[in-house]
Amino acid sequence: MKKLLIAVLVLVLLYPLLPWVLGRTIEQRVGAYTDQLQDQMPYMTIVQTHFTRGWFSSDQDITIGGAGPVTGTPGSQLTIHNVIHHGPICGLGCIGLAHVETHFVWPAAAQASVTKVFGQAEPVTIQTRLHLLGGITTTLASPPLADVVVDADTHLTSSGFTFTIDQGAAADKLSMHGELPKISYRGGKLELELDGAAFASHSQRLLRSLYRGESVFALPKLAATGPQGSVTIDDVHLTTRSSDAVGFYTLSVQIGSGAIVTQPLTLTSTDFDFSYRHLPTDALESLIAALGAVNHDGATAPVERAAKLTAVLRDKAPPLLLQQPEFTLDRFRLRDAAGGLLVTGSVRLVGFVAADLAPDADPKALLRRVRVAIDLSGELAFLESLPNGATLSAQVQSFAQQGLATVDKGHFHSKVEFADGKLTFDGQPAPMGPGAALPGAPPAPPAVAPPANAPHPTLPRAPRASRPLTTT
């Protein structure tokens, strides 16, 4: 018992030294995240930083300006002031290296607008915890607004939003979650309302700057009214999934909604699902990193940036395209009470060679590599329910008479293909001449099968996002 009391006494006496000792580690960690901020904001420049290290807390000021000539203009600069509470006990309920409170010091003109909307409250509060073993957790929040009069005819109401970012040590994992329960805007002749917006994302580093994971966005209701009429959209959802199998990357995206009600169009549901498949992971990451390096240089003139991007594509795209990646339109579907329209398809490059991207390469030769296959089907009643629907229905039936589509018992179907520079519908050359072969282009080489050890990875189709919002 006596030894325990002595140990406790020693800890109590030594504890005041810990925050001071941790101060230098905190300064290094905060400096690293400041550098990361610059990388993530290529069109902004960190004009200066100032760190004042204290015993139990420290202060940091970061001044940010736009890239280029506005950087040195004080009126265009934003100052971020961080109050950093040292750990290991960094506040009530906080165990970590440090707890950071972030405040914005707005330029005078911006501050007037901020005060008009938020009064004395801060428009955004940011709380960040630096974990002892690496990684950070940041929470952003905005206060609720109750029918704020922005100007004579502009009103804003908001429940406030929350957004949390959890980043693992060395940025190997990243999770995000945000909610905006309600926001409404009324200004002039425009009214806008969003209910129940929520977002969640979980990802893990796959290769250097490339990640795999899942994200889900859901918006139960969107309503807008303006001079041209009104529209309401229910159950808006967006899901993305990325994965890797045997060194090949797949990205799948599902976008859709429930009912869309407007005039003169009313739909009961929409779906737009597509995927990028068979992307060689290493080549993809190399391309993305190279493009990112060019785009992150905010001081580069647009003409120079375009030239650099073109050079990157010529250098980095061939290793990716040689493996015959594929874009698939998994589902584009529109439905209403009368029926629906469904489109599926794919786009591939067959027989691509690196010389196809050479500066002196013939664009027509590259075009002959393209293979497009589209399957289109639906009900004539659906077409007739659309604006100018009678004309659309008549065109489909005219196509059927020419052998370019089939119509049977109110249903229509056509298979559209583009290969060897020719466009066909149900095997027949497209009308008005596009089915003719491209002049002067060499014949397309035979298809080259992918390596036996690199099969196309296949993902199950993602289910529609449901509430409450969850991800795995």
C-alpha cells in the first residue's frame, strides 16, 4: 500500500512535466498536418504560420491566401487560430496527445456577412483530437438557424450540420460521417428545401495514394420552386464502392432516386449505375498521383497545366489501357406509371498499343479500337408519356420498320454497337451514313486477352441506401 501511494505521489508530481514534454511532439505533429492542408488545397497558399508553445497549451496561427497575385492581399486572406490543449489529459473526457479548438478570423468584408447570418455565434466550430499513437479525429459543426433574414426577401433556416473525420495513423484509414437534418432557403422567386441529408464513408489505403472502401450519401427529400415551376425528388441516394482483386481495381457507382414530380414530367424511380473494371492497380495509382501533382500546383498557368496533363496522359495512360479496362453501364433506368426505359452497355478498347497515344498518331486509328455495346429496351407507353412522347414513339416504330429495332406487344428493344468504326442497330448500319467505315484507318488488330492470372474482378450490385444510414 505504501509503495502504491508513493507511485501515485510521484505521478502527481511528475504530471505537470508531461504536457511540457509533449509540447514539442505536438508542434511537430501539428506542423505535419499543416503541410497536409497545403497539399489538399492546391489553389490556396499558406502565407505564414506562427506557433507559440506553452506549458499546458499552445497557440498556432495559419494565414491562408489565394494562389497567385491575391496571396499578398490582406483583404483576401483568412486566418485560422488554433488553441491546442496538451495531453495526456487534454480536457474533460479527452485522453490524447492534444485537443485543438479551431477558430476563423475572417477578413472584414466576410465578417460582416458572417455576423449578419450567424450573429455572435461562430459559423463553424472545429474540434480536433490528436491521438497518442497517431491519427486524428476532427468534428465540424454549425449552429442552427431559425428563419434568419439575410436581406429583404431572403430567409434561411437550418438545423445545423455535423461532420466527423477520423483518420488513422499515417493516413492508412479514413472514415467520415455527416448529417444535415434540414435546411430551407427562400429568396426572391426561389424556394429550396432539403430534409435528412446524411453521408458516411469508410476507406483504407490500398497502394500509396489509392484507397478502397465504400461511401453512401442519402437525401430523403429535395424540393425546389422557382419561376419555371416546382420539382420534388424523394430518396436521392449515391453509393460508391471500390475494391482490388489480383492486382486489378474496380470502382462501382450507384445513383438513383424515388419519385420525381415536376411538370410536365413525373417519374416513379430512377437508377444510374456504372462501373470501371479491370483497371491495373499500380498503373492506376501512378496515373492518379501524376495528375494530382500537376493539379496541386496552383501557380501553374492554365495553358501550361493543360500541356503538363497531356504529357502525363501520354506517359502514364498506356500501361493502364494495355490491360483493356472496361467501362460498364450497369443500369440506366427510368420508370413511371406507364412503364419504363432500361439501358445497359459497355465500352472497351481492343488491341490498344502505346503508339496510339503518340503525338503524331492518327485519331481515327484509336477510334477503331473502341468497342461499344448498348442494350436498349422499354415500353412504348413510357415514351408516349414523356414530353414529345408521340414523336419518340413514332421514331422507334420507324426504326423497327427499317430492321433497326424490334417492337412487340408494346415493348421495344434494340442492340446498338460501335466496332471497327461502324455504328449499327440490331446488326444494321445506322441511318444517314454513320455506319460506313472510317476512311484511311488501318484495320483493327485482333483482340488481346488479359493475362490468365488477371481475371476481371466482379462486385455484387450494391443495394440501395436505406435509413438509418449504415455502411460496412
